[in-house]
Amino acid sequence: MTRDVLLTCPLDCPDACRLKITVEQGADGLERMVKVTGDPDHPITKGFACAKTVHYPARANHPERPLYPLRRVGKKTDAEPQFERVTWDEALDDIAARLKALLDTRGPQSILRYHYAGTMGLMEGHHAHTLWRALGTPELEETICASAGTAAWSLGYGTRYGLPLHDVQHAKLIVLWGINSLSTNSHLTPHMTAARKNGARIICVDPYRNRTAAYADQHLKIKPGTDAALALGIMRELFLNGWTDSNYIAEATTGIEELREAAQDWTPERTADTTGLSVEEVREFARAIGTTRPTYIRVGYGMTRHEHGGNNLRAVTLLPALTGDWRHKGGGCALSSSGTFKLNRKHLGGAHLVRPGSPSVNMVELANALEPAAGLGALVVYNTNPAVVAPESDRVRAGLQRDDLLVVVLEQAMTETARLADYVLPATTFAEHADLYTSYGHHYLGYNPATLPAPGECRPNTWVFQELGKRLGMTEPTLYWTAEDLMTDLLDTDHPFLKGITPERLKAEGSVPLDLPADFLPFANGAETPSGKVQLSPAPRHREAQAQLNEAFPVRLVTPPAHHFLNSTYGLLDNLNRAEGNEPQVLVHPHDAQQYHLQDSQYATLQSEYGSVQRRVKITDATHPGTAVLEGTWWGLSAPDGKSINTLTAQTLTDLGGGSTFHNTRIRMTPVIPLRKIDGASNLFFRTE
Ligand SMILES: Nc1nc2c(c(=O)[nH]1)N[C@H]1C(S)=C(S)[C@@H](COP(=O)(O)OP(=O)(O)OC[C@H]3O[C@@H](n4cnc5c(=O)[nH]c(N)nc54)[C@H](O)[C@@H]3O)O[C@H]1N2
Ligand SMILES: Nc1nc2c(c(=O)[nH]1)N[C@H]1C(S)=C(S)[C@@H](COP(=O)(O)OP(=O)(O)OC[C@H]3O[C@@H](n4cnc5c(=O)[nH]c(N)nc54)[C@H](O)[C@@H]3O)O[C@H]1N2
Ligand code: SF4
Ligand SMILES: [Mo]
């Protein structure tokens, strides 16, 4: 017997799709999900789910999914971890006692919560932090993804607003700048295709020919980390040719003279030299932006994952403030639509409990935080997989393996982080718990009831933290809220964007559009900044990376998302690993292959300042000389050497927002000769030439 249910996708993706999920009753009488597609009636989802989430049932029903609380019995350094099943009471009593001992002897600063956006749910992703804030443990600076972009955007524009997706069809020029949208924002594609039918041209600015570059009419293959130079070069042409909107600049911006001055030295020749583009490409790109209204620029986070990523994004996103595109329906720029969700966040995640001046840890610097000298006694991980996704993986793993550190991991999968835990606590999926969802790509608020029974003894994060809270004597009422309590509080606001959205309506309709003005042109007359204007000062600058390429590390490695993965969420599914080529591959330009003696399909050692990995080489002119690309944060278990690509990446922080710099890594590549291969084993043995 099957039935269909509609639920919002919880994953860290701008599309926040409304999914049509077929559930079937098993022999045990319990319902499970068996098929996922998109809700055909949802205006954004339009009936399709992406190439990855159609496989969600395989991860929800995975034979290795943890279904019961597990306690480590073997050593953390064992190659195959060993756990024993324990009851929830045993696990929670012991964890609570150990946290209590730490609180009493070493204080709250000895305990760190570590999480990210494995679920975007406001309950299980955000409100789950309440216990830790009530206890006064250090704040976690959530910097691994969006913080450089957010900081850069907020300097210029204040709030993150994006235009409604259905307005994109009005654009006559679409620029996809540092975003592989066909993979990472796939529900934008129908709107771009509609615009193209209306005569729009599509240009992609990216260091390599990804799916999006292939879809675009033109690909500008920029050198990584040089976007500010390109944007300043375009600005110079805009000023010189009178392609600026002087009314908009006068009425809606401040700081124009400073920006004009910053741009004035960026001649097409200098811009071309810095960015690796031709003079002609620079001129033509500037002309296209300067003379096409409306121009819609969709920026991704790619350009922010560099040392000067904040300046890069700031420079690019200020272009529509010069052309006045913000006044044209379908024009302007989009990074995220998060700011549109004007919820009452006063109590979300215990925000009201944060103590002024409380210590904080930047999540990018986890490797440092796990050093014994940093004083942590316990790490509680949920909604993230740091053994794979955080920089300097070798040190992160060594830290997680410390015998004197209590590591508790709440998980839906036996990730490499879970495999290093003292306790693995089985977590529910989005179909098994109630939650609310905003979106960073559109304007619909979503609600999912708990729809399927939790398999085994899986529990929501908030349930686990409430149980720990009780054992620790915590009386903070918001800690014990249900998703419904939270929803009622979040919707307790008079903001016009939320007019008419009540908990009852959200529960009845499941996905509800915000009440935005029919013509939503959020920056047409200024911005939500201290001056009320779009702030062009301080003018963005181009700066060379400190981690400059040199003889020892002559190649820049970029590690963007893979089409069939969602960060590391689907890394356990063999079919999706196969769809990505079975194992991670490094894309190398023929010129570099020749220079470093690499052969197609053979292995190379990739060495950075922080570690080394071995990867199969794919020679392709998709990238350019001096830039190598490796798509996807694969599980180390799927790599020939068992290591994550983040073995190579640095904890270096961005210029603005203290963000991650995953696309900034300098490496050298040397060939490897396989000594012996054991069939079926994940470890191959290699000798480096
Ligand atoms: N299929 C899929 N979808 C995803 C994800 C996934 O893993 N897989 N992850 C989700 C998450 S968490 C996020 S944050 C988003 C991220 O989605 P995006 O914003 O698309 O991803 P980025 O890593 O920011 O990289 C985007 C592009 O920027 C390019 N890039 C790198 N450096 C530079 C540069 O200096 N300048 C320019 N112009 N481009 C550069 C990369 O080559 C890449 O093609 O996607 C979400 N959606
Ligand atoms: N080299 C390199 N590294 C990167 C990136 C890159 O582009 N290159 N991208 C970075 C970016 S943008 C991001 S956002 C991070 C993302 O990295 P992560 O935050 O680690 O995201 P995922 O890898 O998707 O892992 C999320 C985990 O949360 C778990 N989870 C999901 N829902 C729940 C729940 O309800 N409860 C519990 N307890 N667990 C749940 C999932 O099972 C999954 O294992 O990776 C970063 N790392
Ligand atoms: S991962 Fe993104 S595109 Fe895929 S179903 Fe979820 S929200 Fe939609
Ligand atoms: Mo992200």
C-alpha cells in the first residue's frame, strides 16, 4: 500500500523544494519512503527534484543507518570502529554525567557544540542550540559557508534580498558569476531558459567549464580569486562610456567618487592580465553589462572562498548599483533571499540566552580548537560532518581521536565523524520530525509535520538535548518547546511580509509564499544600511593571495560541489558515487599534465602545505593552466587513500566575515606508480615517483 505526501526538502540548498514523497507500508507495518519527486503544483519546484535527492530514500533506508544509540568499545584509532548498542538512558545518563563533571571542574568553555546546515530546519537546525546557550558554552561562529558573502553583501546592501525567481524571465542578460547553478540551484534553470526564449543572453564567469558554463552562451574562464579585478575593470568601462545610471547613483547610493577612483587604474589590459581573460573579453563583457537592461547577476559563494573573497563578492554585487538595474524588473543581483523571512527570531536557538562577551570558536578553525592546549573536554556534533568537510582534515581527525575528548555525534549516517565518536546518537530525518523551513533561493515558508515513524530508536536533535537538559537540571522554558511552540513564536510579528501567515495556515498549506509587494524591487531606492543607501564605500579592492603560487606550490586547487552530492550528505550511496565517476578525480589542464608528467587516468599525489592526498587524474581543457579542480567533498572512504580533499585545505579566513577559503589551496602534483591493488579494498598502495 502506498500514499503520497508533500514535504519540504531540508538540505542546504537554495531551492528548498516541495517534494512529492511516496511512502509504502513494509512487512513490519511501518511506513517508509520509497520514491521522491517534486510537487508538480509548486511554483518553484515545478515537479522535479534534483539528481541527488531523488535518491534520498536510499539514505533514509540505508542498511548502515544508525538506528540505536551506540557506544564505542574499541579504540578511536582502530581502522574499523567498534560500537555496542546501549539504551537511550544509558547513553544520556553517561553523557550528562560527563558534561556535568566538565562544567563543574573546567567550566562551560570546555564544551563545544559543532553544527552546520545538514538540516535547514529552524527547529532541528537552529533551535537545537538552546541547551548550549542555556549552559553558556562557547558560541560557534557559523562561518564555513556563507559568512564572507553575508558580510560583504551587508556592507553594501544591509539585508539579503533576492528578486522573485519568476522575475528572472524578464532579464535580457543573465550573468552566473561563481555559481554552478545547474548543479547547485537547479530550480533557477527553468526561469533562465524562459528568459533565453525571450531573447536573454547567458554568461558564466568561472575558473572551469562546469555544467553551467556549458549551458551558458559564453564562458569567461577567470583565474580564481580575481573577481574584484574583473568587476573593477568593468566599472571603469561603465564610467568611461557613460553606461552608469546617474539618477540611481545620486538617489540611492553613497561613496561613488571613492569607487570611481578605485576603478580608474583597471584598464582592460591590466584587468585582462590579472584575470587571465583577453582584453576583448573584458571589453565585451563590460559592454554587455553596460548596455543591456535588465541585467541579472546571480552570484554564488565560489568567489568568496578565497582570502579576499569578501572584496571579490562586494565588487561584483555593486555593479547593479552603477547600472541602476535595481530599478528594472528582472534586474539586479542575487546572493540569497534569506533576509526576506522576517520571522521573530528572538528566542530561536536560545538567542536571548547568549551572554555578552561569551567566548566563541570560528568553525573553520576546528583543527585548532581540537588541539589539547585549547582546553576542550567535549565536542557535540550535529547536522555536520567535520571529519570530511572542515579544513585541515588530518588535524581535525587527530583531534577527534583524542582519548581525553568526549565526542558525541548525532547522525543519520555512519559518517567518518560518527566513526570517530564515543557516542553515536541516531537522528531522525526530515520526514520523521516536525520542522519549519525558510529558503535562501526563493520566498516560500515551509512546514513539515512528523510524517513517518522514526525507525529503530532514532530521535530528533531537540529531543536529545531536552533529555540532556533535564538531566543537567536546566529549567529554561524555550529549551522544551515543540516545533509548534517555536512556529507560534516565530510567526509572532507584525511584519507585512508575514501578513496572513498563521501557524494554522502554514500547517494546512505546507508551503506558503511570503506576502511581498507585487513589484518587489528591494533596492530600487536605497538599502537597509546605516545610511539608507547602497554603500559603495569602502571601495572594494583586488588583492593578491598571501598564499601565492610559487615553485613549491605552482597550482591553485578549486574544490567546488559535485552535481550528484550535497556536500557530504550522499557520499554513502554507491550509485551516486558511480554517477560522479566512482572516485574523486582531479581535473588537470593538458599544459600542466605535461609540465608535471601526469597521465590521464593515472594517480597523482596532490601536496599542499597541510597534507597530501592521492587522486586519479583527468586531463581536460575544461580548466586552465595553473588551476586544478576537484569536484565534490567525497567521503574519504570513497577515495583511494581514505582521505578527504580537505586534508589539503587551510584554515585561512576570508577578509570579511571570517569565512572559509576552500577554493584557494596551492598545491603541487606529482605522478604516482601503483604498487599493488587489492580488489574491493578501499586502500590502494602507492609509491610516489
Ligand atoms: N549538487 C550540489 N548542490 C549543492 C551543493 C552540493 O554539494 N552539490 N552544496 C550546497 C551548498 S552548502 C552551497 S554553499 C551551495 C554552493 O553552491 P555554489 O555557490 O554554486 O558553489 P561554490 O563552491 O560557491 O562554487 C561555485 C562555482 O564557483 C567557482 N569558483 C571558484 N573560485 C572562483 C573564483 O575565484 N571566481 C569565480 N568567478 N568562480 C569561482 C567554482 O569553480 C564553482 O563552479 O550549493 C548548494 N547546492
Ligand atoms: N573542500 C571543500 N570543503 C567544503 C566545501 C567545498 O566547497 N569544498 N563546502 C563547504 C560548505 S559550503 C558547507 S555548507 C559545508 C557543509 O558540510 P556539512 O555541514 O558537513 O554538510 P554535509 O556534508 O551535507 O553533512 C551534513 C550532515 O548532517 C546530517 N544531518 C542531516 N540532517 C540531520 C538532522 O536532522 N540531525 C542530525 N543530527 N544530523 C543531520 C547528515 O546526515 C550529514 O551527515 O562543507 C564545506 N566544506
Ligand atoms: S537538494 Fe535542493 S534541488 Fe535537490 S530536492 Fe533538495 S532543495 Fe531541491
Ligand atoms: Mo554551503
